[in-house]
Amino acid sequence: MQIKNITALAPTDLLILPIRQGSHDLELWLAKLPIDLRQTIPLFSQDKDTFKLGQMQFFQSSDAVLPRILLVGLGAKTIENYQLFQTMAKAGQSAVKHQLKAVTLALPVEADQSTLQLCGTALAWGAYRFDKYKHADTDKTYAGIQEIHVLTAAPLPVLAGQITLDAVQLIRDLVNEPSNVLTPQFVAAMAIQLGKETGFQVTVLDHAAIVAEKMGGLLAVSQGSKQEPQFVVLEYGADFKDSPTVALVGKGITFDSGGISLKPGKDMHEMKMDMAGAATVLGTIYAAALNQTPIHLLGLLPLTDNMPGSKAYKPGDIITCMDGTSVEILNTDAEGRLVLADALTYARRFQPDYVIDLATLTGACIVALGHEAAGLMTNQEALKTQLCQAAAQTGERLWPLPLWPEYDELLQSTVADMANIASKPIAGASIGGAFLAHFAKDMNWAHLDIAGVAFGEDALSHGATGYGLRLLLEFFTILLAPASAAIMQRTISFH
Ligand code: BES
Ligand code: MN
Ligand code: ZN
């Protein structure tokens, strides 16, 4: 899919006009458009309900330049970037429903560059499909939206938009790919290929190397699977000596059956998404490399299945993690924290300025926040502010959850340094965070529990969402230009 900036209207299958309720947006556009279109859009009214947020009106015309128009209501109030993204995504989905190939987006004239980019990305996001395995289908010949034109008064550098789009699509494709195809080896091979294409270093630790590193957490989780685990290390921008070093850690469970503590059958198929953290880290480093962002990045991907094979680790087992911590396994379904523990320990050797892990870690985080926001846990207040600022900017909601010392007590074990689950089924997301905090130690660290946001079940976001890529890229911008941070805090939309 191509996204490009145009400064004069050219024919496409659909013109999308987002309109603010009670504004002159539509009149302004109608004055600029070919005359017969004014008849196409009948009796334009400023009814109370017209153009309320998310309301779509689709018009067909006989005009060759603009055969169809989609009016998208933006509501009367200032909206959060999250809502703007959702609304534009719906418009993209509607274009797919009509089987269109090229669309033009024209926003109200005051829209600034970041709003235009957000809307263009959202449109493309809504048009995403994962249908490579579908053969005979009614829409077999329809290949999806190929082109998005963003109409602006002045030229806009949308190259970054294209890279973002490609990287988000890459992440979604990886997360949607089933685990019979997407094995740890598959991800490692993909990382090597992307590294070659875009110029970042990739090192793959195989089973023997993982044993040599004494990654007891990753080894324990992988024991029950025939698939060999892989630990993939990505490095980009080592030459940027003055830039901060950011280590990104991504949970890479290619399938989470729960292991011996087997999950219930219902919805188990969705656990092919348990490597969304790893996919997001890979996609982010890919995008940063293409953008040539002047930042030193590391990506650490512990990759394995969590299966109940005959060699599987079992409740009651005591394992030793890479940093020497002994962990009593009380539930083999709390596997993500074990592989992340070793990845965090490995991260330390690079002496990173920041460590951010992304993990579909707990169902409890979904109970707490639903599918609306990722949970943010951190040992550094400044990092929280920067990440939340980035999230507000990209419309990827993030919400802080506590890491109080009392949670550590719940992780006490009678036989080992720690247990892998709490003694009571409470505060599950924070417990996961508290477990990881033990391994992050004194590093500046943040944990993003993306269990609820990485994979959707509703019509708009069915399957992988690509959550986190735009957030991290925005976070890098904030890190690299602290002086402009105040500007970024400007109110989000163009109202
Ligand atoms: N991968 C799951 C968490 C998850 C659940 C992600 C639903 C996305 C949707 C994780 O490995 C897990 O199984 N966590 C357990 C932890 C528990 C055993 C302490 C959970 O949330 O039930
Ligand atoms: Mn699990
Ligand atoms: Zn898991």
C-alpha cells in the first residue's frame, strides 16, 4: 500500500472528507469541488446529529474525477488522538467494504502535519487485511486499497508515513501468522533478512548458545516444545556515540498453550499472538533503520513455544535464571516473565540508558484496562512521563499501573528466591511487572503489558493491531529532542 502526498485533487475511487460538526468544513470543500457534486450530496444539513463522531455518509456520483464521497463526522468537541485514529480507521475499513483501490483524504485546512499523518496512517490501518490464506472468495479479485493520497495545501514529507505504514503492516502480518509457520527460526530468519535490507546487525543465539549463556528461564519454557528456542539480538546505530542507548525487549512466545498448566480450549488459537512484543521490537528497529533515526537501539527477542511436551517444565520445578535467581514454578502459563527475565539480564551487558519491554504478559491487564490501553509499569518517573506523552501523541493509549513493594512479598517462595506467580490471584498485571522489576534491577526500565491491545476481537481491529510501533518511534523523537517536547504536548487535534 502506498501513501502519498498530493497538493491538487486527482481522480481516485473515493474522496474522504472528515467534517467537524457545526463547522464550515463541508461548505469550504464543496466550493472547491466540481459543480455537479453539490447535487450529489443532497440537502446538506447541519442537524444536531450530522457529523457526530464516527458517523459515515457515503455518496455516489456520476463525476469521473470524484465518483464517490465519504463524509466522516468528527464530532463537535476536541477529540483525543485515539478517537481520531479510530474514526479514520473506520473510514479505511468502509473503503475496503466498497472494494475500492485508491482513495483521497482531504482534511480541514487547518490540520497540521502530525494530524494529517495520523489520519493517513489510520486510514491505511483500517484497510489492513490478513487474507493470504484465503483462496476461493467472493472478493478474490479485489487486492485491497493500493493507494492513499493525502491532499494538503503545501507539500508534506510523508516518507516517514510510508515507513511507519510498512512497519506496522510487517508487525501485524507477523502477529497474525499462525505458529505452524511462524516458529522461533522463522522470526530469526526474518530478522536476518530485514537487517541485511536496512542495515542493522542481527545475532542469533541457538539452543547451544542459550545453554552457554545459562538462560534458565528461556530454556525451561522451551523444554516442552519440539521447536528449538532462539534468542535474537538486534543492534542499530552503534555509531551514534552521543545518542542514548535504548534496549527494547520483546516477549516472543510463538505459541502459548500454557504448557502443563494448560489453557482452556476456548480462544487458545489466539495465543499465536503471544510474540507481539517481539514483532513490535523487530518492526520498530526496522523502521528506525529505514528512517535513519540517530539513536542507538538494541532489540532482544527471546523466542520459543510454550508447549506441554514430555520434556516440559512442570509446576514445582525450580529453575535458575541467567542472573542466578532461583524461581519456583507454580504455573507454567506464567512463562513470559521467565523468558523476559533472561532478556533483561542480557540487556544489562550493553549498559543501556533505557530498557523498555513489550509483552502480552497478563490476562489481568485486560481485566484492568480492557482493550483500550496498555499497562505501563516503570521504576523511573521521567520515563513514564515521556512514554505517556508519546502515547497521547500517537493515540496509542497507555495507562500507569503501580509497582508497590508489597507486590514483591506476594512473589515469595518457600523453596526458591521467588515464585513465578503470586500466592493470591490479585493485582496480576502489577505482579507480572514486579517479577520483571527484580531482573531490571537498577536499569531505567519500563514494562508495557500489551496483552489487551496487541490483538483485537472486534470488527474494527480483528487480529493484530501493530500497537506500539508509532509509540516507540514518537518516544525516540522525544528522547532525541527534549527541547521540542513542549511543542509536542500541544493539544492533539486541530480544533
Ligand atoms: N500470554 C498470556 C497472557 C495473555 C492472556 C495475553 C490473554 C493475551 C491475552 C500469559 O502468558 C499468561 O498466560 N498469563 C497468565 C499468568 C497467570 C498464570 C499468573 C494469565 O494471565 O492468566
Ligand atoms: Mn502463558
Ligand atoms: Zn504468554
